[in-house]
Amino acid sequence: MTVDPRATVRRPLHLAVGGALVVATALIPSAESAAAPQESEVLLSYACSFPSGTEEIAVRVSAELPSAVRTGEEIQPEGVSVEVELPQSSLRQFTETEAATFSTVAELTVRNTQGDESADASWKDLKAEPVAVPAEGGAALVATGDVPTVSFGSPGRATLAPVALDLDFTSLTADGAPTTPPGLAVRCEPAGEQEGTLGEIAVRGTTDPAVPGPPTSSPAPQPEEPPAAAGPGLSPSVRERIEGLMDRRPDSLDDDPPSSCPVEIPPEWVMTTAEAYAAGYANAAKLDGATALGPAFMKVVLNKRYIADGCASTIDVTSSVDFDHKGKRQLPPSKATFLTYGFMPTTATMVLEQVGDPAHVHSHTVTDSPAWPEETTITAQLTMRLYDVEVNGVPLDVGPNCRTARPFEQVLRGYGQSYPRFGYLVAFGGPLTGYAHIPPFEGCGVDEDLDAVFTAAVSSAGKKADNYTKMMQAPLCVATNPGVNCPPAVPAPER
């Protein structure tokens, strides 16, 4: 690796034990550039040697770094900031010299590491504007400036971590004259064991498959918002075109690809959490009616698996979803009235409860099409519970455990494209549709066995998945990018 020579005021520091790393980039399974800049910061505790003794201070280092680069490509950290919070006890050397203001020039040693190799770079001449020496409490100084570039010569994961910190203080009296002494040099070292990584960068070889990003064949301009036509879903002709492109996928992602077509698992694509709401309707085929679903709050884990196949020109991403309603893995209760057997008005409250593993989300994107079509399948295991049942206005005591005898699989699918954007995309939401098979019921009735009644009225005939569901998902609120689509919006359901 090589190191070549070459402002913002933040909120007050609140030091977390062990430090904290925040990478503010939305790593979402969609057709967005994985090499987009990441806003990175780390909060550390330093032991600093002041004349009065060793003081422990909080230091926040932040910078904008790329998430992925090629071997030999120069990395230029931007927006570098070293924020130092000094406790009142460390300011004695300034108050004793009757200093009214003080400033500092910081030099931060940053260790650039890849595998077993590392090299230290000096981020020096980071200057902080003068601040008043407080009569009480501590003070914060924010040093900013340009720093050297760095490059890495081999593929792999590289890290940047702050190590030693030198602070060169200058103090002035109220009339602007230098104090006696006029300055103070302080050496600081990281205090104890703590996670000190500022950022991680994926370094790729020059012959590796390209970093996923917008296609280079001059796609149509991407609109700021999906066009209104996205709501009802894709037209048959568009859906057929997308499904035709999907036929290019490999028969099995688990099969070993030919040696000339390596499967790439980019290390910069890491798991992150997100939140979203979905709302819609589910048909009860036998009852010839629909019940509202949601708005359902979803807790999402993105990028549990990421595979970019350079031979097939596809990206496959696996994520997961858990529903959450008042701390339970379920959708909100919904009440519906149907004409049971075609003539008897029946009202019931239904709850869909999630069981087993989190719902499985798989998105498949074709990257050699300028449109970047994306197909998504969401599979959840659910049980249905019924309560507060009334038949023709008369309460029917079904007990607390009237539910499907076994879990059933709800599969929802979405189709869309990124350029121009419309239809369903995991990151931006849209319509999801699918069918479910409702099993027989059990546990229904207190004074009498009502299982057969609800099985006959609600459950699917035979093994056919005949209960149609349509859900509208709102855009994701991603934890690493809280300024976009956060808090998550509640979508309007569509039939």
C-alpha cells in the first residue's frame, strides 16, 4: 500500500464504552452503486499526558470514505474531522495562565491495514478554531483539514483505524496576547482495549467483475419519484418482458459456476437493519370477500447473502423480515364481515401470526439490461387465529385458540425495474401479490366443537392456494441512512 502527502462542528460528545462505529450508507438490495461514499465515524477514549497528569478524553473522528475501490486506486478521505472534548480538569493549565481562548492543531496517526500488512499515515495540520476557556465545565475543539491519500496493491478488505493523537495547543489572553507559556504539546494514546476502526473498504482486483452500479448504456433518466402508473402494478407486456429476462438465471445458485465465470461475493455488502410498513387486502375465496391487512410494521435485515454472478449478469440478494405488532411477531388484528355460506352475516377478528424463521426475501436483478429488472419473492410462515366471532349479530364463543391446525406458507412476489424506476423494488416498495392455502381449523369452540364449521367456511378447497393477497410496501427506512424515508411511511392499501 502507498500513502501520499496531501469542517464541520458536530454535536457534543457522549462517549460510549468501547467506542462506536457509524457507517451511514444505505446498503440495500437494489440497483444502487456499492461504491458510493460512506460517512464513517468512530468514537474513542484517549489517555492524554497533560502537565497536571494523565486525562482521559473523548475523541470523535469522522471522514467520508469510498466503500469499494480497485487495486492501486487512490483513496482520498474527505470531510475529515477530529472532535476533541476536554474535561474541566484538563483545562487547569489554561486557566492558570489566565487564557481567554485556546485552539489546537491536531496530528492523528491512522493505521491503514490489509491482511497482515499495515502502514501508518499522518493526518497532520488539522486545525481547530479558537474557543473560549470556560469558567466551568469542559470544552470541545473540532479540528479539520486535508489528509493524505492511500492506495492498496492487492484485493481484500482494508481498514483505517486511528491510533496516536498529538495536540498542539495555543492560548491567548483576553487582549489577544500569547499566554506564558504560549502553548502546550500533548501526546495521546488510545485508552485500553476498544474497537477503533474508522472505516472498512473493499479492494478489488482490476480484472474482477465491475462494482454493481447503474448501467453504462445510457438508460433513460431516473425520475425522482415512481410514476403514478406504478401503483396498479406492471402491465402484462412489461411483466412478460421482465419474466423473459429472468429466464437467464442459473438453475441453482449453489452449483459451482464455470471457472471463467467467477461468482463474486463483495465484502463491502454487509448486513444492516431497516424498517417499513405494508398494508393491503387478503381474499377469502370461499366467502367471496376480502379483509384488510395492516398496516403491518416490518423489521428487516438486509443483505444476509449477496451474490453477483458476472457470467449470468445477475445479482441475487437474500434478506429477512419479521412482523412486529406491540412486541409480537404478527400483523395487527383485522375485523371483517362476510356472508357465510352466501346468506349468514358473520363478523370475526383475524390475526395472522408469524411462526418459525423470519420471512425469506430474495431479490434477483438482471444487470445486462439497461432497465435493471428486479424480481422479488417474499415467503413467510403464518398461522391464522379467529376470535370475537358473531353470527347474525349473536356472539359465538370460539375460545382463545381457534386457529389453523398448522402453519401455512404465504408467498408474495413483486416485479419492477430501476431505470426508469417503477413497479416493486425492495428499497422503494410497491405492489406485492400472491396466493395462500388456508389449512383446516382446530381448537374452535368452548361448549361445542366448531372446527368443521370454520374449516368448511374459510379453509382452502383441496391443496390449491386460492386466497389472493395484495400488499403495498412503503419505501424502506434503513438504519444506516436515517435521513431518507425515516420514520417509515404507512402506504395506502390497494385491492
